[in-house]
Amino acid sequence: MTLISFFFWFCFFIVFYTYIGYGFLLWLLVKLKEAFVPTPVMPVSNPEFPEVTLFITAYNESRVVEEKMKNSLSIDYPKEKLHILWVTDGSSDDTVEKLQCYMNIHLLHQPERRGKTAAMNRGMQSVNTPLTVFTDANTMINREAIREIARLMNDPNVGCVAGEKRILKQEKESATGGEGLYWHYESTLKALDARLYTAVGAAGELFAIRTSLFEKMPEDTLLDDFILSMRIAQKGYRIAYCKKAYAIENASKNIREERKRKVRISAGGIQSVIRLKALFNAFRYGWLSFQYVSHRVLRWTISPLAFFLLIPLNFALLIQETPPFLFYQLTAFLQVVFYFFAFIGWLYSNKSIHHKFFFIPYYFLFMNLNVIKGFSYFWKRRELPAVWEKAERN
């Protein structure tokens, strides 16, 4: 085996395992586990109804304040046990003025903007309920969400509950419709992860923690939701996944806004890999290490690089091999077709036309390219303030 063929097969395995193989392996492991280990029966409801703080961070969210408050006040949970906390640090529009009209909330505000993580650190000092549910100002949660979360928290081994993120389908979908497809796939993996051992991280749109497990995070943290939830898993608690508790969010306004968001998330992923490096110790963390590396680390580090190396390595092998190995011919052909379809998808996206047949390869290419850009963003981000320009949504 030549050096080129070795690197080709290495990249091929990494890409296949990351995006397809892990899902199949995870499904198989879950089926084997559930065939031999009885699934514990969870109570249908939580008769105790622990006190909960609904924690909302907001920066210049005047446009959605009324809708978010209407959504929050309609939650099916004992009113005397549900406390609503808004942290609006740095907001310069009339977000604060609108919230001051509500008597049944706790509002924290300071003129200085130091970023979302700093706002979370500051706000958590005011939380004295056993459970804290985090949600974004621009996402709406279902009425039963907190009941379902509290039910899962009956298990003392659960330290965090990840809700499901759903992208609102537009009447006329733009190219950013791929965001919904991605989150549908991601939700499937999260559910399987949780059934095997633990979900790997939580999305900030909706997740809950035991308040006592909160750890103050560095203010430059890019993925506060992921770092916070994984620190809890690192302590030995499970992250449960709750499909019955979900947050609905609009897709990004356009592909430029989606690019901005993806680059920042990718940079945050690289930062998370560095800060959670202790989780590479499989002898200490076992299944958590396996799931973390398979589901997150490969996506944020090696896999995008391997993906883009595949095509030059493939063509180098076609030139080197005489006659070319049939498999190399097939993979080269499939890659050319993939990039051609992605190019058509890119043309359609510029015209705000959505066609799944072409858009799926384009969005896959788009995601991996933004991970590469995330490396550069992360390097620059080390000297930038903790605040960031949020992506606009429909």
C-alpha cells in the first residue's frame, strides 16, 4: 500500500464513520443494549412539581418580547412554582421597557454588554430553584415542555435534559431549509445517544440542568450550552433527551446569515474540544468518551479535512494505478457527481430556490466548508471581545 492509498483509505473511513457509520453502529448498540438490559420505567408525571426557573437571555429582542412572554405564561406548570428570569445585559432597544410592563417576572439588566456567557454567569447568581430551564428569546416552547423535563429529572442520575430543536417550516422555503433537515438528523442521533448512555451536549434553544450543578464559565465561551451540559456529564451525570419538550425556531434569514452562525458554531466546537480534552480519557469516562469523539469531535476537527482531501487523493490514485482500481473509479465518479449537484444547489440558493435533490449535497458541503473557516475564526476570536453578532432569522 502506497502512502497516497493509505491516506485515501484513512480519509474514506473517517468520513464514512462520522456521517454514516456512527449512526448505524449507534443504532445497533442501542438494540443490543435494550435486548439484554431492561429499560427503567419512568413515572408518567411528577407529583412533586419542583420549583423551576425559566432562564431567558436576550440582547435587543424587542421584536419578540410579547410573543415570548405569551408563550412563557401559557406553559402548563403550577404558576407558583414557575419563575421567569430575563437577563437583558447590553440591550439598547426597548426590550427592557417592554419587559418592565410584566409584574410576574424577574428582570436583570445592566448597560454593559459582555456577551451571553457573562449574562448566564451573572443571572445564575439569582437562581434559587432546584431546576433551571434555559431557552432563547426567539424560540417558542410547547406547553408541556417543563412538565416533561421535570419528569425526567426524577432520575437522580440525570443532571441535564436536552430538549428537541425544531425549525419552523416556511411557506416558501429558502435555501436555508437544509437547517431543518440537519436538525432532524441531529435529533435522531441525540435520541439514540441518550438511549445508549447519554446525549452528547444540549442546544441552547431548550435545555435544563440541576441548578446545583451549574459551573461558572469563562466569558469568552462560544458554545455555553454545550460546555455547560458536557461539564455536567463529565461529573458522572447523564444528559437525557426529551422529544416531548421542544423549541420551535425560524430558519436563518438567508444563506449569508446561516454561514455566520455555522462559522461561529464551528469555532465554538474547536474551543470546546480544547476545553473538554479530559473527555478523551476513555479509561475514565468510558461510553461518554466514545460518544463524544464519535458524535462531536470528529465533526469539528478531522472529518471536514478528510472530506476535502478525498477528491485530490482519489484522482492521484487514478493516475498512479495502472490500470486504475475499479473502486477508485467509482468513488471518483461519485465525488464528481456530488460536487456537480452541490454546485447546482449553490446556484439555486443564490436564487432562493429550494430543491432537496440538489440542496442536500450543497448544505453538506456548506457545513464542512464552514468548519474549515471556523479554524480561522477561532484563531482570530482569541483576541476579540466575548460579544458576537447574532444571525438574523425569518
